[in-house]
Amino acid sequence: LKRNGAEPRAFDDIGDLLLHADGSLAKHLLQDVLPRLSLLDPACGSGAFLVAAMKTLLGLTTGLIGRCEAVQEKAVLQWIELERKKHKAPLAYWLKKKIITENLFGVDIMEEAVEIAKLRLFLALVASAEKRDQLEPLPNIEFNLMHGNSLIGLLHVNPARYDSKTGAGKAGQERMALVQEPGGGDLAFVVESKTAPTKKETVGAWLAEKRTARYEELLRDKNRLIDQYKKASVDFEDLSALKHSIEERKQRARAILDKLLLDEFVGLGIQFHQATWDVKEDKEGKAERRKLSLDDLRALDPFHWAYEFDEIIVNRGGFDAIITNPPWENFKPDDKEFFMPLAGGISKNKMPLEDFLESKSEVLASDFVLRARYLAYLSHFPHVNLWFRSAPQYENQTAIINGRRATTDLNLYKLFLEQTLHLLHSGGYGGIVIPSGIYSDLGATRLREMLFEKTRITSLFGFENRRQIFENVDSRFKFVVLTFRRGDITVQFPAAFMRHDVKELEAFPHTETLTQSIELIRRLSPDSLSIMEFASPRDVTIASKMAAYPLLLERVANSWNVSLKREFHMKDDNAAGLFESAPGANRLVLLTGKMFHQFRLTSERSGYWVDEQRGRKALAGRDVSPNTRMDYQNYRWVYRRIARSTDTRTLISTIAPKMVFTEVNSPTLDLTQSGISLQEQLFLCAIANSFTLDWYLRLKVSSTLNNFYIYQLPIPRLTNSDMAFKPLVESAARLVGTNVKYDDLLRDVFGPKATHDTFGITDENERLALRAEIDARVAHLYDLTEKEFQHIISTFPLVPETTRVSTAQAYSRLVRKEQVGSL
């Protein structure tokens, strides 16, 4: 801490400060710093974080008062004595009241939640009174905690534009002249302002100055009345009239501010998309576009930060601290979410897709009122979505990978994170509880860059919800407590992952906490900047070894490469009538993720079939000659998209049989773009199903293995000219080729007489032994030590111990064999 030009004094923590601060410092904090401290929760809900903040500030304030008493700081002691004479209530009561009034601010889109937050603060305040006669009037905090949409509203107000919307005169135009640049040729002109202003320019400047003064006076008037309202007692005869006067002023100002915001929407080319119903087809029709209106905008409950909290946002540059746990939902329509409470028979997760779609259509066709509500619901999203994707204040919401925009869903927590930076002043601190996707998901790539370049991350503490920290949330779900300081850059930061006890936060970070460096993050994840879930220095060493190989995304000359694709989409293509629910002539099965596991097909049925000719046309986008061979007619590497890092195994892949179509949850290879042979696909399958690569992936992924995660894997690009290639290919072929569908695959590897009967391995013990050999060979490829490989295996607790032991033993045998061979 530094004050009044004195040399700064460093304290280890708050406890150290309260024990060793001198009297003048304690006085400075109590009388100059804490009263001006502004703390915001922009998604305050029922006020849990604000109540916790009040308790923290109360502890700090009483601790400083205690320090002043210990060192006999007279000015503070006199102030405390004076305040005690003013109040019947105990010290804690009026200190809480002071904190609630001066320091705490909150906004929430749910008006009832804001009222509950106020009530919780009042109850926490009243709890400090020991007797009924000690109760004092509750603080007036209607203008501290307010209702509104924290994500939509003006962060800055141009006084001239504001004044122009009130109908006042227009400012004069600046006069310009063209001046020829010396030696620049006949067309070398630049624009230059005349030094002597014209009368019109003088009037314009005077008007601009007056407009600014008028707007600033409007703010001063509003703030003066609010300050008067906060200090008023319940006995104040015109308290309700004063509140009404403030609200009237605010309503007039908001009407103008909404117009300014509408101008920004329109300036970005955003229109309203009205959902419609096709009466002839009895289904949703094409949305009709129209101009966005003020009513459309006001329906969003915009909150104009630069006006409502102008003293903090404009005069101080932003809030000192923001703590929040924002919503975690994707911002898009959710049909099941909408219909579940309204229409019987529709459940959120357990109803098959086709049954839900049929039920939805029946309900909408027969219920006109519900249909109107549904269309209004759909119409709420497009223009807001466009705002979030286009507004400059949300420039980091869309990931750009290799120069291309990645299509990802908008999530409210990501929007709140970016908005938080705008609401903090330079040097302000943020603390936010959000899903683990912030450090791993593709859609958060630019947000990570923003955090690295515009803040100093002070901690990242990750939880798994195994102990139900959040009720009614999946026990495997991961979330983080992220803290940062705006205005710096991040070089390194303390991090922890997969923790289960909230109490661990109290001691974090400590001397043994692992530190993540930005340099290493950029090296291991150059495109996505994903943060890997390292738990120990050994993790860092192993990952660094693996990073010696090229990422799958990189194009390697004179070797095979990978281009991933998805063929059909369960929702879109089913809605188009492409899927059949029963097998039939010329129908091919749709291979879904549940139909395969590592190196094998499962006994699960698809439930979907596709007419081959319709499927060919859909994939090609046109009619295709029967003589044209397409990818589905070949063997292809395929992986399961739906997975979590907390599952028994995360990366699950195999070789799909010929003559099957795949879907979004079973991504596969574009064989033409990849230029990869069948044996090279088998090699890829062996590497992908190894413990080593799965371990690496699990350090990055939270849930859902989008192509992006696969492309970020470091994989050796061996070919048949490499000694280590053939053993892995043959082992993978014997594990995959267990039925007649794979006889052609086996012949490609072992020769023309090979069949599944002669080379396929179906005995489970033999399969486990062969898989252990594959794992050992892959670990050796990555140059891992025995202890490093044992460490990797130990991170798969749901894998049977016998499997882990046999795999470790296989690697030990391979290492000893290599050592003997080198003698």
C-alpha cells in the first residue's frame, strides 16, 4: 500500500495488514478508501454474493477499527465515539448499514430476484440488532440494486447525441479545406482544418459545450436527488415524492437512451426476425424481417450503465471489484425447455428425438394460443444474437482459428465475462464462477487471449461437482473460480483442477500450487490457447515430450494428414425427413456414437436408416453417378463425439465398416482431403485409443469432443517406412477385424487369404493383452519413462486395476527388451 507519497509497504495478506498497519494507514483505509469502494454483482440473483461481500467488508472494517484502538489512533476513536452516540444499535449494525449503502451494487434481469436480494441484505442487517429498540430505519438502496439486462445497454453516452434526441438545435459543421502536399504530385491532397473558425463553427462549438454541460447537469441533478434519498429517514415527509421525482427523471432519460441504443442496433444492420407459421404446411415458416422498433428494444430491459451508475462508470472509470456467478446457459431457443412446462407428455431428456418432434407438431397444430407464444419465444432470439455477435463490446465472443470464424453457440457466462472487463476500472479486480469451458472450449479462445493480454489472472481454481456443490447439476460437471486484475498482462498464474472441497479455496494459492505459464500454453495449444489440467510438474514434463510431434491440424509434407467431417445431423436431417426408423431395401444404417467403442462395434442398435440414393445426393449436394465411389463405401476412422474427461475412457475410436453413414456424434474422415491409407488409419486408431493420448486429451476437454480437440492432439505421422508402424497397424487390425465386415481390411494388412476367423481376436483376455502391447508401444513412441507411464495410467481410476497393472507390466517388458537390444 502507498499513500501521500510515502514508500509503499507490502503486506502478505489481510491478516498481516490488520496486525501490523500503523494508525495513519488504518485511518486512511477507514475514512478515505473503504467509503469509496464500489463492489458489483451484475447477475446478483437473490444476493448471495452481495451478502458474503458485506460480511467480508464488515470483518475488514472492524479489524481496522480494532487496530486503531490498539495503537490509539485518536481521529478514528473520536469518529467511532461520535457515531456510537448517534446510534442505538451495536457497532456491527450501523457499519453494515454503511457498507450496504456505500459499497454494494447489483443488477439482475429478474425483478423479483432483485427484491429478494434487498431483503437478504436487510435481514443480515437486522440480525445485528440485539434488542428491538436498537432497530433503525432500513437503508434506501433502490438505486444500488436495480432491475435490468446487464448485457444490453449503453456503456458510454455521447452528450451531443443525447441532446440531439431531445429536439435541441444541431451543432455546426466543422469547416475543412483541401491543401496540396508539397512534392506530392497533382493529386496529393490532405484534409486540413482552417485555423480561424467561422461564425458557424464558433456557434457549433458553443452548442456542443452547452450540450455537454446540459447532460452533465442532468446527471448531477439525478445524483443529488439519489444521495438525498439514500440519506433520508422514514420520517422524511416527502420520501415517496422524492423517489417518484427521481423515477420520473430516469424514465425521461431512459426513453432517450433507448433511442441511442436503437441507433447502434440499426447501425450494425440488425433487424427483427418475426417467426411465422406456414398454414399450408402446418409447420414453422420462414422468418419475416422488419425494422427493429423501440418496443422491441425495450422488451429486452436494457440497463444503461453510463447513466444509472455514471458516478462509478464515468467519473471513476469503473467498479473497483466485481464478483458474480452468472447464468451458464447457451443463448438460443430450447424447444424442449419451452414445451416441458406447457404441454403434457414432453420430457426434457428422455424422449426420443422423433417422438418429441411429432409431439411438438401436434401440439402447435392444435393449440393456437400456445403456437402464438411459441412464435413470440422464437422471435426473441435472432436480433439479440446478432447484437452479441456484432457489438464492439463483445468482440471476443467468436473464436477465429486459422483465420476462419468458428461457429459456436453463444453462452451467457462468456458474455458476462467480457462485460465484466468493461465495467471494471483499470486496476479493478474481478472474481467469477463459470464453467470450465473458459479454459478449454474452442468458443472461448478469444476470451482467453483477452484474459492473457488485458488482465493479470491471479488464480484459476477448478472444481468437479462430485460433492454436489451445485445441486441438480451433474456430478461430473466442472466449473472454476477465476480471479483477475484488469489492466495488466498475464505471464503466469496459479491453477488447480478437479478439486472437490470448497474449503481448499481458503488456502489457495500455497507454496506447492502449480503455476501455468502463458509461454507453455501457447506452445502446447498454439491455435486455441486451451489450458491443460496439469496437476503436477510431471504432467508438464510429459505434455512437453508429447508436444515434440506435430498437432493433427498441421499439414505434414510427404506424410498422411487428417481432415475431419460430419455427414448427417440428427436434428436438421431428421426434420428434413431423411431418416427412416426401420431397415429396408437400399437403406444403410446410420452409425451413431453408441454403436462403437475402442477397436470394436457394440451391440447397440442405431434406430435410424438412410436410403442410399437420397443419402448420396444429400452428401454431394446434387445427383451423383452410381459409378462415383464415395467415402461411405470405404473403411473410415471414426470417433465418438459425446464424451467427458471424467468417463472411464474419453477418446473412443474404431474403423467404421463399409456402407454405413455417420452423423454429427460420430465424426469421420474426409478421405479425399486426408490422403490417408487404410493402414495409416489403423495406425491412427492405435494411437487414438492409447492411454497416453487419452490422458493428454483429458487435460484439455471438459465435455463433447468437437473436431477442434482432435485437431489439437500431437500425433506421430509414421508410415510403413518406419519400424514402429507395422506392429501397431497389425495389432489394431486384429482388434478391429472380428467379423466378416472387416475381411477386406484384414486382407489389406495380412494378405489375400486373411479373414476374421484367422486373424481377428475375440477372446477378451487376448484382446486385453494385445491392447496392453499397443499402449506400451505408443508410450515408447512418446519417449516416456516407466514412472511417467505409470502416472498416466493412474489417472484412469474407473479402468479395472487388472487392466492398469497388465498395461504397466507390458511397458516394463518393452523397456527391458529395448535395453537388452541396445547392449
